[in-house]
Amino acid sequence: MKKLRKIIHRGEGERVDFKQKITDPYKIAKTISSFANTKGGKILVGVRDDKTITGIDPEEEKYTLETAAQFYCDPPVPIRFKEVEDEEEEITVLEVIIPESKEKPHFVRDKNEQRLVYIRQRDKSIPAGKTMINLMRKGELSDAPTINYDQLDHNERKLLSFLERHERVTLKQFMQIVNISRRRALRILHHLTQEGAIRMHEHEQEPYYTL
């Protein structure tokens, strides 16, 4: 439990999510698939968003989690369970481990049989756009940045430096920051997206990019 408390203390993020209880297989399928489609991660069940450890009955939660991973995710996502007990307080936290998948993209089927792909951005699971899905299908989306930063040009360095200080950037913002044409800006953004250095998000009216 000591090791788990350290993880909880750091809070939710790209690879960690807290759930007090699992009540809806569709909602948790979005989180499971987003981890599988990104870099993998773990869900800690029995922990509130404010980091309070409440504990759960692990057997009750496992059924809903397995249903979500097997029947709501397409293709199914393999998950593993680890029960972490605090003997003094007599509570149990269920650690759900989701590895990064080699079968990306994993879709989530909702109650209307619509299929969406989710990825993890910071502490949220958000829909992936067509560009990101196509890169996943082609196997052109790097799992980790392989780009040589020493070989980046001035505009590419400026973009990554901007994203280190800000959460996101749009195409128009990038064009203004480095004062280049739309065509050249798109070429740079597409290249860095393919290399895994940045991510493209298309679920809002105007697409944007993040690290």
C-alpha cells in the first residue's frame, strides 16, 4: 500500500486514473481503450478524485471492468487486476493494469452501436480524430518520440518549446508564432505527428496539437 499511496499522491495523469466505483461499463471502456491506444496505464478503483482512499469490494468491480474491456472495446483490450490491501484500515484498492496495445486502434461501442476511438491526454480520455486513427491503422504513429532533436529546424524547435509552456496550439497559432505559410506549417505539424513528437486532436471545431 505504501507504493500505491505514492502514486495516488502524484495524482491523475496520462497513465493514472482514479475511480471511486465502477458503475457504467461504457464509461469505463472509454478510459480502458484510451490507455490501450496511447501509452498504457492503470486505473485505481476505490480512490476518489481528491485522492481519498475509500476502498471497494474488488469482486463486484471486476465483473463490470471485464465486461467493458471484452464487450464494449473492439477489439477487446486485455487487462490485469492487482488487489492492494491496507490491513490497518481494512480496505482494498483494485489496481487495473492496461498495457499499451499492439492492435490499435481500439474502438468503443456505445449504446447506439456508434464506434469512437479514445486517446489519453493528460488526465482525460478524449476522442481521436481521423488523422490519428489513420496513423494508428497504418502503424505510422510512433509509440515514443524517435525524432532527433539536434536535427530539428528553427520552426520545429520553436513549436515544441511553445508546447512545453502551453497546453495546446492550433494551425493558425503556429503560423503566427513562426510566421510561415499554411502549407509549410501543415507539413511540419504532420511530420512531427508521424514521428510521435506531438499529437493531433480533431474532436473540437478547430483541430489542435499537444505534446
